[in-house]
Amino acid sequence: MRCEPDLHSEGLQCKLSDMGTLGQHIGRSMRAMMQYEYGPPDLVTLREIPQPVVKDSEVLIRVRAAGLHVGDCFAMRGSPFPVRLMTGLRKPKYGVPGMDLAGQVVTVGRMVTRFRPGDEVFGCCMGACAEVACAAEATLVQKPASVPWQQAAAVPTSALAALHAIRDAGKVAPGHRVLIVGASGGVGTFAVQLARFFGAEVTGVCSSRNLELVRSLGAHHVIDYTQEDFTKPGPRYDVILDNIENRSLAECRRALAPSGTLICNSGTGASGMAMAVRLLKPLVVSPFARHNLRRYLSEPNFKDLDLLKKLLESRKLSPVIDRAYSLDETPDALRHIEGGHARGKVVVTL
Ligand SMILES: NC(=O)c1ccc[n+]([C@@H]2O[C@H](COP(=O)([O-])OP(=O)(O)OC[C@H]3O[C@@H](n4cnc5c(N)ncnc54)[C@H](OP(=O)(O)O)[C@@H]3O)[C@@H](O)[C@H]2O)c1
């Protein structure tokens, strides 16, 4: 999607006909972080560009905070290459980073039934690092009044990834011994809390500086990866969620209980053929192994976002915010994530 008013779009014509608030937004411009070609964070600069045009099933949102994650760095660099099948083969189709947001509804498309102007929402979108962004109705939920903008924006992609790993791929149940590698990262900080929520005995692997943080999220045990090696003889786990994948499949399997599940969940640290092999290996080996070796793709959906909203509201889930950046500092935020040492989530506030 190129961010220019599409005067022929069906959604726009519908809203023009009812002369709703959208009419006032046509042709308006907004401040947004924008890149016109794939590459490093320096290519993402502050621009004045036209506001996106809301489609029938979409909601136009005044962004109050955007959540960033590793996937934004993939989209920014157009790497690993398969990312370009979604973001544009030669250059970014849209070019505004940010897939998670929290904000206020400005206007809604013709088919939207759950939201109306003024509602406070959070969820998944395209182009959150802008004053205004469009999101599909199905990937948004109401923001609880008690949850600050930054916290809500930190949740969607990373908490959904953690939920889909722990509940769906890992089938974590009460009493399971669960090991989370990368427990202090964007996905890991949610995974520790969700594994506790599903009744597991949780062990988090992190560095010395994050031991207290991971304990405070509910981990029963912590392993300092600078001092100890979880793959060496020791406790065996029913489920391992590996967000880092800097150990081989064979090494990780040594820490698994006889019929345990290993969830491989890292898109970083390798490229090209090495990455392809790493991505496929668990899936190829699993049918012949006594262990269950999994990889999964987390897709946003209303039901699970709604569950996360309820957990936030009841304080059973609490996002960890590493740093908040201003809109024009978005390149610094992306650099920080690429450094691989974020402590919880990185957000941009507007
Ligand atoms: N399957 C899906 O659909 C899906 C969805 C979303 C994300 N993901 C994947 O999930 C992975 C994790 O994402 P994320 O957002 O959590 O990453 P992240 O926030 O960038 O992870 C950074 C954290 O990892 C820790 N860390 C670094 N090396 C470590 C090691 N050897 N052992 C333990 N912890 C270590 C760092 O702690 P220190 O600074 O202390 O080292 C830091 O806190 C990514 O690779 C992403 O591609 C998958």
C-alpha cells in the first residue's frame, strides 16, 4: 500500500457518500517515519505524507504509542528475503514502520461494527510510527482505561507470539516444567508471565543484569546464561521455548524431558542458506524424534487479543517497557532492537 489518498478506493467512496468524519480526513497530511528503500535505520526519516485511507473493514486511528519488535527490523531491511513477499519485492510498499499501536479511533470503515470514533483501542496495524494509522477491525480491541498507552502498544505482536507459543505450540498445562530462553526479551517477558498463568513451573534463561527482572515476572527459577549452560546435565523440561536459538537442536534436546516439546522461535542470528536450514530442521527431524520439535507462525486475531486485554485489565499480564522514544527517534529505537539486548519492549510515543 502506497500512502497516498486513493480516490478510487471503494472504502473512500462509501465514506464520502455518508459525509462522516472521514470526509474531513481526505487529503490531510500527517507526520510519519518513512523509508523509500530497504536498508539500515538511517533510511527511516521524518516526513510529511498523506494520511492513509480507511477501507471498509478498517479503522483509522490517531496513534498515541507504537510498539516495535524484531519484525520491524526485518521489514526495514527487507531481510530475511521472504519478508519481501509481504512488504514489497524491490522496495517497501508502504515504508512506515510499526505493526503495533495504541490510540484513539478517528473514523471507521463502512463494515466496522465494534468501534466508533473516540474509542481507545490497541492492536496490530501497518505503519504505526505515524500520527495516524489504519488497522483491520479484527486485529483491534478496546484499551482498558487503566492501561497506559505505552503499555497497551507494547502488547500485541510480542504477547500474541508468547501466547501462541505457550498455549498452542507448547500446550503448557499445570505442573509442566517450562524453560524460556531469552526470558528478558520482548516475547520472553510475556512468555514467562503466560507460562505462570497456565500453571507451569517456569525457569527463565537470561543474563546477570536481568535475573531480578525475570524473577519479578514470576519465574520460579532463573539461569544466568553467562554463568550456566542449560543444555548441560541438570533439570529436564516438558516445554522449552527458545527465543534465541544460539544452541544446536541436539544440545537443546538434551534439556528436554523424554516426550518434551521444543519450540524454536528465532528469526535472527543467521542468514541465507544457514537460516533456511535452521528454520526447516526441526520440522524435518520432528517426525523421527521422540521429542516434539515445533516452529510456529503467530497471526493476530480478535479472540486472543481480547484474552490479552482481559489479562492486562486484571493485572495478570504486565508489559515490561525497556525504553520509550519520540517519533523522530524511531531509528534509534530500531537500532536498539537490532542490538539484540532489549529488556522487554521498545515503544515510540506520540
Ligand atoms: N513465531 C512467531 O510468529 C514470532 C513472532 C514474533 C517474534 N518471533 C521471534 O521471536 C524472537 C524473539 O523476539 P524478541 O522480541 O523477544 O527479541 P528481543 O526482545 O530482541 O530479545 C532480546 C533479549 O534476548 C536476550 N538474550 C540475548 N542473548 C541471549 C542468550 N544467549 N540467552 C538468553 N537470552 C539472551 C537479551 O538479554 P541480554 O541483553 O541480557 O543478553 C534481551 O533481553 C525473534 O527472533 C523473533 O523473530 C517469532
